[in-house]
Amino acid sequence: MGVLAEVYEKLNTCGKCGFCHGACKTYKKDGAEYMVARGRVQLIKALADNKIDADSDYEDVVNSCLLCGECAVACPSGVKGHELVLAARRDLKLRKGTKPFAKSLVLKSLTKPGRLSFGFSFFAGPGKKILKMIDGVQFVRGIDVLSMPAAKTPFSKQVPEVITVANPKKKVAFYVGCFLNHSLVDSAHSVVKVLTKNDVEVTVPREQPCCGLPQYVYGDFESAKAQGKKVINEFGKYDAVITACASCASMLKKEMSELFHDDEDYLPKVKEFSEKCFEFSEYVSKELDTTSKLKNDTPTIVTYHDPCHMVRYNKITEEPRNLLKSVPRNKYVEMFEANRCCGAAGLVQAFYHDLSSMITADKAQNIMDSGAEVIATSCPACMLKISSGLKLKGSKVEVKHVADILASSLRD
Amino acid sequence: MLSQSVITKLKSICGEKDVITSKIGMYAYGYDGTMLEGSHVGIVFPESTQEVVDLVNFCREQGIAIVPRGAGTNVSGGTLPSDGSIVMNFARMKKLLEIDLENYVAIVEPGVVNWDIQETLAKYGYYYPPDPASWKASTLGGNLGESSGGPKCFKYGVTRDFIYGLEVVLPTGKVIWVGGRDFSSEPMYDLTRILVGSEGTIGFITKAAIRIQPIPEAKRTMLAIFNTPEDASQAVADIVSAGIIPTTLEMMDNLIINTTEDHCGAGNPRDAGALLIIEVDGHPGDLEAQVETIGEVAKKANSKDFKVATSAAEVDKIWLARRVAFGSVARVKPNYGVNDITVPRSNFPKAIAAIEKVKKDFGVTIGTVAHAGDGNLHPLILFDQRNKDEVDSLHAAEMELCRIAIDLEGTISGEHGIGILKKALLPKEFGPVGMDVFKKVKRSFDPQNQFNPGKLIDL
Amino acid sequence: MSDIIAKIKGIVGDANVVTADMPQYLKGNEQPAAVVFPGSTEDVVGIVKAAYDADVKVNVGGNVVETKGLSGGIAVVMSRMNQIEEVDPENLTCWVQAGMNHQEFVEKLSEKKLNFPPEPYAVSTSSIGGCFSIGDVDSKAFNYLPTRTFILAYESVLPTGEVYKVGTKCIKCVSGYDMIHFIAGSRATFGILTRVLVKLLPAPQAAKAVVADVPSLAAAAKAFKAIQKRKVFPTRLNALNKALGNEVMETSGCLVLVDIEGFPVSTAQYAKEVEAELKIAGASFTKVIEDKAEYDELWSKWLKVREKINLEENKVKFTVGPAKVVNALGSLSGIVSNIEENPGVLVEGLNGKITVFTDPDANAAAINNMAMGLGGNVSGLLGSQLRCKAYNDNEMLEEISRVLNSIRSEFDPKGIMAPGIKL
Ligand SMILES: Cc1cc2nc3c(=O)[nH]c(=O)nc-3n(C[C@H](O)[C@H](O)[C@H](O)COP(=O)(O)OP(=O)(O)OC[C@H]3O[C@@H](n4cnc5c(N)ncnc54)[C@H](O)[C@@H]3O)c2cc1C
Ligand SMILES: Cc1cc2nc3c(=O)[nH]c(=O)nc-3n(C[C@H](O)[C@H](O)[C@H](O)COP(=O)(O)OP(=O)(O)OC[C@H]3O[C@@H](n4cnc5c(N)ncnc54)[C@H](O)[C@@H]3O)c2cc1C
């Protein structure tokens, strides 16, 4: 049974009522029973009971989960489907040794010349650097992101290590995260602008190790822990750590403790660190008074997309909305299913491209139906995914980070 | 195992990705909401009526039985695959083909999820009244298969009452339309009605014309707390006697009140014997008087407390406990068996007393939620599926509950259907003549027993 | 033949078997051997068994039996089985014998403040057994749902002579095939209903009627649409053209009859809104009727008109979506010429149902094509045939017919029941 023994009790709690069907985007799009928490949980249990093998179909079942956490919200019995899938990924990693996905990925890509050539051309660019940090699975991560901007120089090299302000009221460290550092650099600048305009001194440490989430969610706990320790070594010394990537924020604030739960010696350090980590909008709302400084002449209709890591993992939903609403002349509209996954979901967008695109298409449609001119969110992965979804539909709606909107309303 | 040539043919009918024969596929379609398991040889996902026709014809030639399936949330074993059968999953045939608000009709494919219809209709201020608790998951095809009911059906009726017409593929592979787009299109036998609730044993539904209607202008939600379930059922009877048909009359007993408190702290008193959630809807001007009457009735029935929600948040709060009721019992035992026995309203207190006796006689823990207005009880029997003794007592207790329902002039199934689980009890409810009549029906449609064989009745 | 009659006399008593002077109990041109009046389920069992054994045809009626195909057979008249056996106000149900007169039934229930909404055409002569055996849809069905939804259980005698009981007092029951509702519309082909458990509703707390003299059916239909747009759904929302309307009251145009049952506040409000819309439609006269006696009188007149409509042989009934009635009336004029001057046109607004006096042989096909263009069709078996024809879908028609007949012969292997009914 291996590591599945640890969650066996939870696997057993699933009453097979099927309430997760409505909550699961992969099921909604695919329709097969094993593409929903009930099916996944039953199959994981079947594997634990040695009734089935961990064949490639099984791997697909476990790896196609978005980990969006919506099934857990819907489950009347309190089964947390995404956590069980995580355990199953861990189990797979241990069963199959290293990098099971890279293998299947390479095989899949070889059959699709279009993808492959794109992958290479992308890989040749600066994207390489992002991807290198992700163990084993790298080079397809961005495949879907046709127009993914790639910075020649990472953000962290574009700014001084310490960005000083005249009268610093607070000091923070900025954990940039791979995507903002290498791709959506403008949003990283927006973050700094919002903070500095509010008299916050921002340190951008030269070393920006990956938070470990990508490794963690694919069951490579060893690499994830190594990353976690690197992050804490670099950032542990600051009073407050800000990140503007929902996924990184979730890792730093929450999941790191779960990752290190079996390391009694190190765990307190992790917890202490997590306490000091803030998601951007959370920090701005809690610690700063930026709203009084906002100016804006162009009336704009704005909506907000909740990244999974914000709404379900960290329950941060009101802060970004309130910030958006506080911009003068902005009209805030709520879109249908604002809190449902956009389809990016880490590597799902790469490995299960068709599935992921269908989910993104829903998101794009909901955005368009809302009448918004700008869709704001708090996660660069969502931003890239949503952009491509909107582009495919020929929409002109702009995708921005909450920080971008605030920054452009703060006059120089 | 299907031969390669059969698989190839199936794929030529409905497409490569719509035929599944993988090991995990076999496992994942082997179960449903029950604890039983079946063993089939393949899964197909038709996406059009023509594909269904071709599949039915091909399987008939090959002598392969077909088990239709929606979301597989039924709790009677209705979608458990029979040996050597093919599961026909309608989950990918899910278009909302037409919404005609002015004429109160929508045409839908069977795989569309009840909730998705509701969400689309709500945009226009309309709804489709049948609302099984499983509505976020269950498909229209499945709702039709079981003629599902829901909390609202006391006032509005169950699935069968909202179906104008159906497109059906028969075991002959022929397609027929029964009924139409309104209530008066049935020539002679009302085939629509015999198909609704037939659990996929006589025809596969490929389209349905459903009745939709405007959402009532206003609604009031009330919560009444009682010392005993008897008091609560007295209140139910008196509300109806006062000439009021609420949309909803949901009851929860003491055990469920406590498990839901453990689960989400809804704020209900743990010492209450029962609570009732009461909802009335209609013209705003009419509701005040109805709420007042219901308040008086509750008082007369010794209610400890009676609350009327004054905001959406309060409505949510009242519903909170009911929503988590089923799952909340997982804290007591990992598994629960749902029953759906139904008795005449006047026998409701007797049914409650009989459930108490079953608890003692079989040494089982039971929590009861009920659609009290229509006498439909859901005694949840708690157990651990890994403990064989508990599973045995569960089965024995469930059989006893069904016997009680029949003795109290009720039925063994108010909304979940017979499937495999309750098949053995059917003769007790219907007697030899009644069973023979069922066989007549099955034989006239499916003499080869090819559609969902072994469900509902054996030929 | 005399054997079986003697046998039946032995079962029901000589007095309850009529062999001479039968016409008052019969309709149609053929001559059965006897008219029999059973007094109990056992009587019915005896009659059907005797007929089954002797391979003799049987048909049944409330008061009068259709004789088509019944030459030398047995006509069973249910009028002696006319008792209410149990009214159960707590469960809102009532056990009633099949021969119970509809009007009497409704009156007895209303004394107990209970409501049984289904309304067959000939309320004064219909039986409850007949009501469910035909199981049609009336103008009230939009709000109360069709007739079949009011049957919860029944006892019948199958064509093979067995007593069959199905159903409970529960409005929810999904145990086995739904034979409970399937009986509705089966017209004695599944045997003879002896007792029925009907579903009741509490009597409405308030009722009002609105009558109006509106210039044309088209104007009335427009008003009906506007009324529905306001989300007002009266119990009955009907219009009669001049010829029929004048049977109720004198009008210069068409007569609109609106029935509003419900609770005090809403009925008053709805009556106002309905009256306003009818005025907008150009009504030269409107009245809201609140007085109970006047209200009852109005609807009993309406029922008489319906009876008259039903007795008319040359008529076509069809439905279109309720929102399409205006269009349908426009097109209808092209088929049957001036509908205002027609000897009879009835519009049931909420059901989108139109009845027009015209020769079906001449016009039903054209009317059906028009109705189909508006998402509807001619009602009943005729409609189904026309529909299949219009789709050029003989295969479907054959398959439906095959299914209907295979069900029928499962129930009635010797084919003795209701010989006049063709499926
Ligand atoms: C927690 C929980 C709560 C529930 N609450 C309710 C409730 O409140 N009310 C209620 O009535 N039920 C309830 N149910 C039972 C169940 O959800 C319903 O019976 C539902 O309608 C089944 O829908 P499904 O799509 O899952 O159908 P399935 O389970 O897949 O199928 C149900 C039946 O329909 C047949 N079928 C499916 N599709 C077709 C088709 N296209 N043509 C012909 N036959 C077909 C199947 O063969 C099967 O016999 C509940 C179940 C659970 C687990
Ligand atoms: C010629 C004619 C046509 C009609 N057409 C319609 C119509 O299209 N729609 C409509 O709503 N009303 C119609 N009616 C009105 C009809 O009177 C009502 O439906 C009424 O409720 C029937 O009751 P009854 O007792 O008069 O039935 P009958 O006229 O005696 O019988 C009607 C049908 O029901 C069957 N039946 C009667 N009693 C039983 C029983 N106990 N068990 C089994 N079967 C039984 C008969 O065999 C017959 O097929 C029609 C009436 C007549 C005379």
C-alpha cells in the first residue's frame, strides 16, 4: 500500500454519492467517471487494495487533476479529493522512480510535431531558465502559452537589490516567483511601484529559488523540500515576505507546513516563516492605506478571477476585489464562476492540453459575458492561460494583475 | 473481453475516444452510489441519437446487453453493469438544444446535468422544478430513469410531471417520439409516463422536452424546532389542513441535528427532537398570511422555536444543516446507506416510531432526514463497509424498513428506484398479479432483455 | 351466447342484465348481446372472466357504452358503482368507485373544502373511471397539471379477469414501472377500472372571474400573451368566438373568460391586471366577478358550452405554444375563412390549444402543417398520424403502432376488451 496507507482512512470515507461531479471541471469537460474526484478516489483506493495496476491510464487519471480543490468544497463527507490525488502522485513518484511525466511527455510530444517544434523554439529562448528550475518536467510547461512574454533579463536583475524610499514606513522582501521574474516582468514592476508609493522599502534578493510547489504537486517531496529550505535560507531573515503569485503564496503560506509535517525539527522554522509571508493583495489591504492615493480618469469595467490557490487554499477573496473596487471610476462586475479554475493548473495545461483548453474556453466566455473590459487576477499562471483563452476567442478584454491596476492608478 | 473486431466496430460508430476498454475504465464504471460491483466489458459514449441507434443495433446483433448510465448517482444499483454488458454513458451527450421561454418548454439531451439546466434558465428568470438533492451531479437522463423527486416536489410534482415528450431509442433500434411539446400530444397510451421511471430497461432516452416555468415572485423560508418528531409531523399535517401546500417541508431528527452541528455549527439546538424547514412561494402579497398561519400551527404543535428568515443570509443559514445532512454522518461512521421509503403523511409518526424499533432490533445507528410533506423518509443507516457484521445488519435493517413501509400502506421507493437493491422486495409490494403486469410491460418493449437486464425485474 | 349471459346473470343478478331496450345505454350502431351493471369488483371479475373464457368482446362506459366492434358482446355500464368510499383529508386523497358521477363527486368534495381540478367535457354525465380512462388535458392543466397527475392508485380487472391493484396514498412512488399513470388514456384496453384513489388539493382560498367582450379572437390572444408576460397565470384563460360566446352571454365580439383561483391578495391583484390588459386589447365590456353565486353560474355555463363543443363531430383540436396562439389564429383564418364568424372557435390560452369547428377530412392536414410550423400539432391519434405523415416518417408511425399493440396484446391476449379502439 505504501504511502497510500497514510490516507487509506480518507479514501474509505468517500460514499460515492457523486456530488463532486458538479464541482469538477475535468469531469465537466471529459464526462468519464475516472475524470472526477469520485472516480479518482475509487481508483486510488483500488490501487491501494491491489485491485488495479499503476498503468499509464492510471497515471493520466492522477495527473489530469487540476488540484483546484473544488471537489472538497462540494463533498458532504469532507473528502478532500485534491489531497488524495496529491498522495497518489507521491505514491506514483515512489513507485515509478523519477520523472514519470517527463517520459510520457516526451512520448506524447514526439507524436505531435507542432508541439515539438514550438517547444523547441520556446525552449531556445529565455523560457529555458524558468523551466530548468522545475524538476524533470520542464520544457512543456509553457507550451500552451503562445504569446508568453519572455524577459531577456529577469526582473530581479533589472532592479537594485534594495529599492529605497524617502521615508520608509515598512520594509519587505519581494519573493518574485518564476513567472513574474522571467515572463510577466511588468507586473513585478507594478508590485514594486505599489509598495514603494506607499512608503515601503522593497528588497529583491538576488537569489530567487523556486518555491517547490511544482515538485510538491507531482509528488517529488524531496526536491520540494530542498527548494523550501533554499527559500527559507534566502528569505527567512526578512520581517515580511510579499509575493504576487497565488501559487507561490500558497506554497509559502500554507503548503510548506504540510510538506514538512514529518520533519519535526524543521517544521517550527517553516511555520514561523509562513507567518511572515503575504500574498500581495492581502498585504496591501492589511498593512497599507493605498486606496486614498488612487487616481483614475478612464472609466473601466473590471472583473476578477479567483486563482484556486487564493480562493480555496488560502480563502483570500475579498481583498483583491475591494482593491479593484476602490479605484475611482472603475466599475466592478462579478463574472459567472469567478472562483472556478482557469485550466492552467500547473502542468495539466501541458500534458492535457485539449482538456485544459476547454476549461480555459469556459473561463474566457464567462469573462466576455460579464461585460468586463479588464480581467484582473492574482496569479501569473492564470494570467497567461486566460490571455491565450481570450485570444483564441478573438476577445479584446485585457488581462492584468491586480498590482498592475493599482500601479497605473498611482501617479508618479 | 470484447474482441478486437467488436471494439473496432464500436469505435467506427462513436469515435476512437468514445470507446473505453481500459482496466481503470472497467473498474470506475463497475460501481455506483451503492456498494455493489459489476463486471462489464466496455464503455461507450454516444454523442448523437444516430450513434445510439447504431450501437443498439450492433449490440443486438452481437447479443451484448447495454446498461445506460448518466452520472451514476442512483442509489439502487440501477447502473451496475451486468456481466458481459456494455455501459452506455450519456455524459457526453449533453446539449441544451432549445429553450423556448414563452412556450414553457426546453429540449435537452439526456446527459445534461439538472443543475446546468437550472443555471441557464435562471439567467432568464425561469426554472425546471424537479430538484433532486443530487442535482449538481445527476443528469436529466438519470432523473428520467428514476423519475426523481426533490424538496420542491410536494407542491410541484416529480420528474414525470414535467415531461412533455421524449425521443427514445427502442431495443429494436427504432427511434420514436412520444408526447410532444405540450401536455396534450399523446396519442392513446401515455408512453412518456411508462418510460419515465423505467430505469433504462425499455428504452434509451435521447431527447426530452421538459416543462419550464418562471421562478415564483417570492419565497419565505421558516425554521421550526420541536421536542419530538411526532410534534413535527403533527405540524406538517396541520399546515396541509390549513389549506397551504408549502414548496418544501424538510425534516431532520435529533441525530442529524447533532451531526450537522458537529459538521458546521448551524446553530440548531442539540436537544431538539426534530426540526422542520418550511418554504412557501408565490405572490408576495399572499405569503405573509401563510407564514402567520404556519407560525400558529407550529405553536399549536408545541414548537420550541419558530423563525422566519428575513434575509438571503438567514435563508442560507436555515438550509445549511440540511445541505450537509447526508455527509455529516460520515463523522460518526465512514459509510451510510440511504433509504427512500415513503408512507402516507398520516402514517409518518408511525414510520418514525418503527425506525426507532429498527434501531433497537438490529443494533444500528440511524439518522433520519425526510421530505415530510410527501411522507418520503431517508433513514440513513450508518456503518463501516470494512466491517462485515455491520454490513450484514445494514442490509437486514434496510429490508426491515421496506417491510415497514409496505405495512404502513406506503412504498419501498419514493424516489430512488428499484434497480438491483430493492428488486427482491418488489413482489411483496405488488403481489403476483402486479409482478406479472411489470413483466408484460418489459416484454412488450424488450423481449430479448437487452436493455439494462436484471434491473427492476427479471424476465 | 345464452350460456354466458346466464352465467353473468348468476353473478350480478337478473335485474342488472339488460338484453332488450338497450339503446339508452349504448352509442354507435352495433348491437351487443347484453348491457350489464356490475355492483362490485367481484361482479366485474365474474363478467370479464366469463367473457374471457368464452372469447366474447367487452366494452365499458360510465353510463353509455360505445358499441363499435361489440356486436354480440357485453356492454358494461359502471353507473351502479358510484360510491365515494373514503375521503382522507389528512393525506388529501379519496377512494372512489369508477362509476361515480363527476359532477356529484366534485360537489361532495367541495363541501369538505377539497378540490379535484380535472374537468372532462361532459362533467354532468361523466364518470370518474371514464375521466381517467381518457385522461385528457383541460384548460386548468397549466396550473393544476393534466388529469393523469390526479390518480394515485387504482383497482382494476385485467382483460384476463385478475384483480390488479397498484399505487399508494403517497404522491411519490417510483417502485416498479409506473402503471399508475400509464392507465390514463388507455380507454379500457387494459381492463376495467373499478376503484380509483384520486389526489385532492385544498380548495382555493379565493376565486374571481373576469369576463370581457373583446373585438376579436386575435385581440384576445394578444391580451393573453401580455397577461403571461406579467407572470400572471390564471386558472383558466379562454376565449370563445361570437357564436359560442353567446351561449354564455351576449357579446358583440368574442367572449373572454378568465378564472383566477388562489389566495385573496393575489387573486385581487391578478384580476385587476387581467382586466387592464383586456381593456388595452379594446374590450367594450369587462367585469370582475367576485360574488360566489355569480362565479359558479358563469363556470357552469362554460361547462355547458364545452359539452356542446365536444358533441360537435366536425371539429379539429390543435395546440401550438401559448405564445404562438396569435400567429395560429392568423393562419387559421386562411384555412377555415373568417374565424370570428365560424360556428365555433375556442382558444385555451395557457395551453395554446385551439378548437375550431370544421370538417377534419377537409382541413385537419392543413391545420396540422400550420400548427407544426408553430411548434405544435393536431391533438390525439389523428395528430400523431398527421405528424408522422408530415415528416414522411412511416417507420416511426409503424414502430409506435407496433409498441402500442404489443403492450395491448400482452394485457389482453385474446383481444376481448374495447374492440372499438384502434391503436
Ligand atoms: C447524496 C444523494 C442524494 C440524492 N438525492 C436524491 C433526491 O433528492 N431525489 C431523488 O429522486 N434522487 C436522489 N438521489 C438519487 C439519484 O441522484 C437520482 O436517481 C438521479 O436522478 C440519478 O441520476 P444520474 O444521472 O446519476 O443517473 P444514473 O444513476 O446514471 O442512472 C439512473 C437510472 O437511469 C437510467 N438512465 C440513465 N440515463 C438514461 C437514458 N438516457 N435513457 C434511459 N435510461 C437512462 C440508468 O440506467 C439508471 O437505471 C440521490 C443520490 C445521492 C447519492
Ligand atoms: C364521443 C365522445 C368523445 C369524447 N372525447 C373526449 C376527448 O377527446 N377528451 C376528453 O377529455 N373528453 C372527451 N369526452 C368526454 C368524456 O365524457 C370524458 O372524458 C369523461 O370523463 C368520460 O367519462 P364517461 O363516464 O362519460 O366515459 P365514457 O364515455 O363512458 O368512456 C370514455 C372512455 O373511457 C372508458 N371507460 C369508461 N369507464 C371505464 C372504466 N371504469 N374502466 C375502464 N375504462 C373505462 C370507455 O371504454 C371509453 O373508452 C368525450 C365524450 C364522448 C361522448
